[in-house]
Amino acid sequence: MTFDDLLMQTVTPTTHDLGDFKVHRSLPVKGRTMVGPFIFFDQAGPAQFGPGQGIDVRPHPHINLATVTYMYEGAFLHRDSLGTQQRIEPGAVNLMTAGKGIVHSERSPDEDRAKASKLSAIQTWLALPDAVEEMDPAFEHVAADALPVIDDGAARARVIMGSLWGETSPVTTYAHTIYADIQLMPGGRIAIDASTDERALYVSGGDAMLDGLMLTPQTLYVLRPGISATLSSVDGGRIVLCGGDAFTSPRHVWWNFVSSRPDRLMQAREDWEALRFPLIPGDDQEFIPIPQGRPKTVSYP
């Protein structure tokens, strides 16, 4: 078995150095906008902060997508224009459905800023199917102990979304979606079945092999449809499995906006510039402006 037999594509992320930490962005990239509903895939960190330091992602808007925040280390305080205020910690899930439009911020909690802290997270966006792109916005928090975990002592996998290994996550999905956090101990292994149209693996730390072929950390591997394989590790590794059914209509991305219609992206841009999006209660004194020129996140199929 070779990589050509197993893989459709290998994506090397673009790394953005934000000063206090780095973000590795695997989706969207030229030649690969989506894997199932996943249209944005970031690994943020790992990073360390001294007392008085932290993360401040100022208020910004989204449309026609759902954001999924999953922490490895540290915490975020999520606020949004629905009035939600929710702390998220490792193993839990924040699912924010933008629908016709929402504004949110993510900041380090005050209690974390008062001491030395760490931050490591996976942040993804899921495109919404055509029928629900303009649904009312919503927010959902699912605690770590509510997510199913498969553990044989050498491999531990948390099912973040969808159904895998005979277990089903309670997190809402709008299209067929799979999403899992896999931790392999030295010598551990786990089966990756052909469970959906499109699947990808991302090694976020440590080492991992697929059917004995070594995978490179901070790299997204898009698997061939129908392929079943075994994921394993020599010294221990952490891997994300994500994917779902392929979308039948293309999606367009401009900055923080996703839509099946390019004109909808431009309308959202005009709405943000004209202050027509709702404000966040308790976090309405600053915002991220529309970027001038081409934003870092953009994709036109």
C-alpha cells in the first residue's frame, strides 16, 4: 500500500504568526475548499501566556456556517449577539450556528489572565446545506462528559460530531458529519473505516502512521473514498478525523462569511460596514473591521 493508494490529497497548512501564538490553517486552500461540510480548519497554538496575557478575538460576524470550537488546553470565553456567554474548556464543544447572521467574540477568561496559562485548540467551520443557510442563529454547548469516548487503553477517541465506532455524539449536525479527537498511546492503533464520502486526518501532535506509512505533523491528509485503514503510533500522537458527505453545490468564502451565493457574501460585507449586524451584550465597544483588499481566508470555486 502506498500513499497514492490511500490519499487523494496532502495539504500543508499556511502558518500565521500572530505574535503570542501561531495558527496553522489547512482549509480552505487552492484546490481544496471542503472536506464534507468542513470548509475551515485551524490549529491554534499551542501557546503559553504569562500573567496579564491572553487572547482577544474581538467581535466579528458570520453567515451561512456553523463554527465548532474544541479545546486541547486552556479556555475561551464565548460571547455572541444572542446574549450567550459560555466558557469552554478541554474536551467540550461550542457549536455556534450563524445562519442568517451572528456576531461573536472569543477571549481569555479574566481568571486565566491573572496567572500563567496555556492555549491549544482546533477551530473549524462547517458550511450549512442550502435549505438551512439562512436559518435563525443558534448556540449549543456540550460538556466533555456528554461526548462518547472509545478507550481500549492504547487508543482513546472522543466522538465530537456524528457517529463513529458504534457511538453517536449529541452535538447537532446539519449534514452528515464525522469529527473525532484521537489520542494514541505508544503502540496504539485504531481503525479508520470508510464511513462517509469525504474524510481527512490531521496530526496535531506526536507521531502517527496510516497503514504503516508515516504522517507528518500539522498536515491534512484527504483519504480516498471507500478506503479503510489503520491509524497507529510509535511514541504516541494526537490526530483529528473529520469529514462527511460531499456537498452537491459549491461554497464560496470571503473573510468570515460562507455562502452558496457570491452576492450573499458581498451583502454581508455591506451589512457589517453599515453596522446592520446585531451587537454582543457586554462586548459591544470594539470590533474587527472589514479587511482592506484580499482577506487571508478567501476561496471561490
